[in-house]
Amino acid sequence: MDTFDCIRTKLDIREFSSDDVPQEIKSKVLEAARMTGTGLNTQHWRFILVESNDNIKKLAEDSTSGGWVANCNFAIIILTNPKYSFHLIDAGRVLQNMQLAAWNYGVGSGIFTGIELDKLRKDFGIPQQLNVSAIIGFGYPQKKLMGNRKERLPIHELAYYEKYGISNKS
């Protein structure tokens, strides 16, 4: 899929079919993460691939905002090192690349950040020095997606030229 079309059509998905995502696609999603740039090339992020039904259920139980993840096919916990001031920017970069790589193969995803941190750390062996930046649930969308349903503000309301508030080049 063309990169721009991938960006234009990607939707956040929180209702997944029971179809299994092939291991090859999961590997490509992780490879997209590995290939993502980081500030100063620190490559400080780490990823936990969660595939078993029991652990997917634990993710849902450890969440305050992502109970829907219980029905995904797999999930990835994104960990970053907060000693770097840019760690959350890097988390956003890697998150987006993983989502776009998955969407390229028709695999949807949704993110959540609301967690019960102590439970999650214990359940998944997460070291104290790493920040749990986000969790992404992946799977094939349950519903067939029709067309571009994104409702976005027009560009003239979002982008300015040279100074804030100047909405055209004239």
C-alpha cells in the first residue's frame, strides 16, 4: 500500500475478529519498530510481544482504559527509558510505525495508556527503570470498514504560514 494511503485510511480499531494474525506479520510489525529512529540513536525502547490468551487477558485486567484489548490477537507493550528527555517522542514514533506496518497488511490496532502500573510491572516482569509508554492491541477488524470515515478539520483551520494565525500565503 502507498504510504500516504496507509496514513489516510488507517483507523483506530478496538473490535477485532477472531482470525489469527500470521507470525510473519507480527514479525514485520516488530521489525518496523526496530527500524524506527530514536533520539541520538539510543535505541532505548524495548517491546514485549503478548500473544497468549492468558496474558492478553492480564493486559485487559491491568488496564484502566483498555479492557477492549482482551479481544485482540496480539499486543505490544512499548517501554522507554525516561532518562532521555525525548523518550515519549520516540514512543510515539515507534508506535505509529508499528500501526502503519500492521495496517499495510489489513491488521488494525488501538492504543491505550491507562494502566495499573504495579500490577502490569509484576505480571510482565517490567523493570522499574523503564517507562510503560503505551500498549497497542492488534488484530483484524471485526467489521468491514467502508471508505474513509475520518472526520478531520480542514487544513486551513490547522496549518498556518510563517506565523500563528496566518491561514493563507497571501
